[in-house]
Amino acid sequence: MALNKPYPASGSNSLDPSQTLHRTSPDAVEALVQTCARQHPTKNKSHSLFALVSADDSYPAIPLPNRPGATRTVIQQKRQPWGLAGGTTQGCTSRRSMPITYLVVGAGTLAMPSAMSHMGVLLGTFIIIWSGITSAFGLYLQARCARYLDRGHSSFFALSQITYPNAAVVFDAAIAIKCFGVGVSYLIIIGDLMPGVVLGFNPNAGDMPFLVDRHFWITAFMLVIIPLAFLRRLDSLKYTSLIALVSIGYLIVLVVYHYAAETHPDRGQVRIITWAGPVSMLSSLPVVIFAYTCHQNMFSILNEIKDNSPASIVGVISSSIGSAASIYILVAITGYLTFGDHVVGNIVSMYPANIASTIGKAAIVILVMFSVPLQIHPCRASLDAVLKWRPNRSQQHASSAPHHGLLPTATTTDSHGSPTAPMSDLRFALLTTVIITGSYITALTVSSLDRVLAYVGSTGSTAISFILPGLFFYKISDPESIHHQRLTKEDDDVGADSDNDTEDGFEPAGSALLESVASVASGTSGVGGSSVRPRYRWRRKWRWDLEHIEHGVLRKLSLCLAVYGMCVMAVCLVMNTFFIVTH
């Protein structure tokens, strides 16, 4: 952006972004801050200067005073580094962690007691915590990968274009498998719970056999789901998140209440330390992994979050996964201790027909009924992308990227960043019909919720949660990669400018945030530039935002996560296919 004119006087009512500020007095600097505050008000006045910068996609140069005869730029790149988001940082973590917690906690909660019955209380608790840690690490690697992409345009598809262009089909296939499996699990939940709901409202409903037949209720609810599945837009169904939060909260209260207030007369054996064996444990492990899978939505959260500093992102991930792990452990232990080894894949279906359990079952049925179309839509889009995929279709993007950005942005993209083209009505109808028919037949044939979740967790969840994040970060963070060298150089330049300004007695508002940017280059001095601070400060001192971890160690851990995901996928698929566990 051209900078040619002197900055207006303090009494000016408007600020022209094309104007420049040459070497000025402190009064003129104060006038700049006040004018920015009037035009771009923020809760934190010290960030008002950066709020102006954030408002423009092509960040204008911010000249610094005390530089005779010249102006210098603090921020020149469109890619906004972590920690430079304008606006206040207070409360961002708590506001964002709740939606992520909703994305994490879902149908997997119902199968947690059944999974623990195969592992025992001690091992089951450890597996839930371990799966939460590995899933959180996958989310953290996605956040680290987002630093290499343009701010607001992070996605799995964007990463695949600069790492493994042909891997885009793997992600699309994983999304299709996961959404299809989740949709089938929702239909199974409807078939399991509706007979109990009917008996709760009318004890004599058993006189008519079809009212307690799961096949009848799955077919009946499909008549409501099919019209919704053929809609091209489902904006109104986004508000079902509130119903989901209420339903999950009520489920927790219901499970804990029945454990504390009632003693089940036919409770099976309860294992505290012992387990049912390696086959049972490995067959149930994907259920726990599936319960934490929200990685397909992580980049959308990173694109929308206001405070994208490392500490804020780590706080969001840890609070969300920690909350989900606490819910899973509570429901798993109390549900398992209530029924013992007799617990089934859907814990709610085991409770007697009374007012409390009937309301809970009805709420879950309503929730999953509107959630099935929400699963069909991304499944259809991903299936369409898989059918259109051709090898090496995106290789040209790697060489055509403009110099100022790391990745070209598509004009129209889906929720996962993949470029989309309008789907013809015939293709739209055919794909929707195939998905609905396959889901319906599978739900009628398979009645075990935990078995469906085990297959989905073994395939789609492991690929999205472990394999792809690990491989993508390992590839893009290679010290020899041009993307890593460019990122390191840019962040070193920002850190060097901040240090020079501090030495000259001028510390711009938000300079404390600039310090966190330099941590991106920790452990990578000598590649694209040198570190501007002593290395021991970033490597030896533990930091909440995990910026103290050496770059080489983080790359090795990411590779280990990818290998772990491949092993879990292979072993658990074999166990669930050839060693099916029955109660």
C-alpha cells in the first residue's frame, strides 16, 4: 500500500489508510491511537492500533518513529501470525471451548459404559485419558500447521496442496466414511430408544407389536429424514446444538442418578483391575477414539477464533478435550457399575420406562433425527469429491502460488476448504439416494451401536485424528521445506523489528504479543534466518503454550502419532472383522 501523505492532525475526524506517518512526535503518535480507537473501537484500548491493521486484508504498513528519514513496516504479509489478532483477548477461550466441547461429545457417550466393560475400570479410565491426549495432540498439530497457511483459509485441503496433493482424496474418503457411520449410528439409536419412549407414554403399547419393533420406527423416521436430506441448505438445523447440549447434560444426570439411587438386581460382573482380554479391549478401543473425533472442524475454529495466540489455542484444546474426558469417565464408570458386564452399547436403552428416562430418550431421539441430515450433506459432498478425484490434479498449485502467500485461495469452498462446483440435480439426487439407501439397510441389518462406532473409529476417525495431522505437520515443517523457511524468515523479521524498536525506547501497543511470534522460529535458527533471542529461553523454560518444545522433537512426535494411527487402524480393523466380540 502506498504511503505518501503526512498523518492528519489530531483534530481530524477520519483516517485515510493510504496516509503515512513520517518521523513524528509523541503527540502525533497519541493522535494516531485515538483516531484508531474512534474508528475501530475495542474493549482493550492498547490493541486499537492493531485493530486498524486487522480490518484490512492487505495489512497497511505501520511506520515506527525515531527512524531518521525513513519508515519501517512491522507487518507486511497477508498471513497474520499468531498473537497479532486485534481486539480483546479476555474470554475468548471460554466462549470457543463450549462449541468445540459440543463437537466432541456426542453419540460416543452412549457407548462408553460398554467399552469400559471390556477393559475394566482401571484400564478403561487410562484408555479414555490416553485417547484424549493423543486426540488433543492431533488438534495441536493442526493448529501448528495453520501457521503456514493464510489467516482465515486453513483447511485439510489447503494443507494437502502444499504437502501431499494426492492426499486430498484420503481426507474426503475419511469424512465420507465417518459421516456415513455416524448417520447409521443415529438410526440405530432411534430404533433402540423409540420402543422405550412409546412404552413410557403408553404402557399398553406392547399389545401392538409394531409399536415396539425397531424396524418400524427406523422406517417411520426415515419418512421425516428423507425430505430434509434432499434440501441443498440446512441452515435452520444449525440451532440443534442447543438441544444437543441439553440432551447430553440430561444424559449425564440420568446415568449418575440411576447409579446413586438404584441397585440393578441383575447386575453382571464388575471388573476393577482385571480386563476381558486383548481382543475385547482392542475391539472397543476405536469406540473411545471415535468419541473424541472433532478434527474435521478444527480448521474452521482456527479460522474464526479472535485470539489465535498459542496460549489461547492450547487453552481451547485442553479445556475442550479435558471436559469431554471428564464426561466420558463419569458416564463410563457410573453406567458400568450400574449394569456390570450386562451393559449394552446404548446405555440409555437399558433404563426402565419411567418419566425421567422417557424424557431423556425422547430428547435424544429428536436430536439424532435432525442430526442425520446434517451428516448426509458432508457425506454427499465428500463422496462427490472422491468420485471426481484424479491423480496429480493439484500439482500445478504448488508452483503457481503467489510470492506474498503460501497458498492460492479458491473462490468457492466447502466447510473443509475443498473447492466446490455446483452439483447437477441428477448427480445430487443419485448420491443422496445411495447414501440414504445404504444407511437405511445398514441400520436395519446391524443393531449393535458399539459395533458401528468401532468400524467408524477404526477407519475414518484414526485417519482424521492421527494419520493426517501427523503426516501433514511432519511434511510441512521440514527444515528444508520452502514453506518452513519462509515462515521462519518472516517471523524472525517481525521479532527483529520488535527488538530494535524496544531498544530505541519505542514499544508499540501489542508488542508483548509480537514476542510470542518469534517463538515459531525456536529450534530452527540457521534455516531461513537466525533466532533473535537466546535459544535456552525457548527450549529449557516450560511454557503453557508449548512453544518451548524443540522443533525437531515435535516433528518426531508427529511422525509417531501418524504411525500410531496406522497401527490402530490395522489392528482394530482385524479385531472387529475376524474376532467380533459379543456380550
